[in-house]
Amino acid sequence: MDHGLWTTDYGPRTTDFGLWTLNPRPPIPETRYPIPNMTKQIFLNLPVTDLQKSMDFYSAMGFVNNPQFSDDTAKCMVWSENIYVMLLNHEKFSSFTDKPIADTKSKIAGLFSLSLDSIEEVHQMMDNGLKAGGIEPSEMRDYGFMTQRTIEDFDGHTWEIFFMDMSKFPTE
């Protein structure tokens, strides 16, 4: 049964925008603290000054636009079936809060981290983001078990892109 973005089957299904649907997970055994039987998702809302330029940047980084939740004030960018970045122009973003929008070009408002499957994917994503106009504010960091690079978008939103090899994680 199809409920818009939700389906009641448990397999992936292609939608008209070329991605998968959000499927509820199978029932969870009863625990001390009941957990709702629903898929958990993260929608990260970012205020941006130039919606199209930001959408192009995030597309270059590997995000895919979901036109179903996009208009001339907001663009829904999909990272995975459970992680979304909502790019909102300042007027739209301001309609959700009474607080002023932070100047993320001069102050940090948060560090957002994305894990990838290999160091090569980290470098490819960074190269694509830099070619699309992002900046790399610091040098690559290698912690032995984890390699991390940082990129900022046009509005100063900071992303930590990393690969972690748990077989190299210190045991002591």
C-alpha cells in the first residue's frame, strides 16, 4: 500500500524522482521503553542566500533534489533514505523561528558530518564540492582509523566529510 512517500512493503522502490521510498521498519520486539514503529529521519534545515546556487553545490556533492518537497523558497536535497537537507531562503527559514539567522560565514552554528565508504569517496566528494564553489577551511586530518576533510558551502555551513576504518580503531 502506498502512502505518498511511505510504502507498507519492506523493499526498496523507485519513485518518479529516481530515488527509493521511505519504508517503515519491521516491528520491533517490545522493550522496556516502547519505540514507535516508524522510520526515523533527519531533516536538516539550512538558511541560504542563493537557493539555486546552493542546490547546485549540494547536487555536486552527491545530494539529489526531491522536487516533491521543493519550490521557489525551498529545495529538499536527499543524502540517503533517512537524511535530508532542506535548503530554505531566508524568508522561508524565518517563518519557522523568531530568532535571527546566524551569520555562519563568521560564526559556527554547527558541524554536520557525513560518513562515506572509502577515502577515495571522501576525496571525490570534496573535489566536486570545491569545483562547485565550496571552500576547504582546514587541512585534511588523519586520526589513523579515520580520515576527515572539511568543506563550507556559500553560506558558511560546515560539513565534515569522513571515512572511518574500524579495523584500525585503537583497542586500548
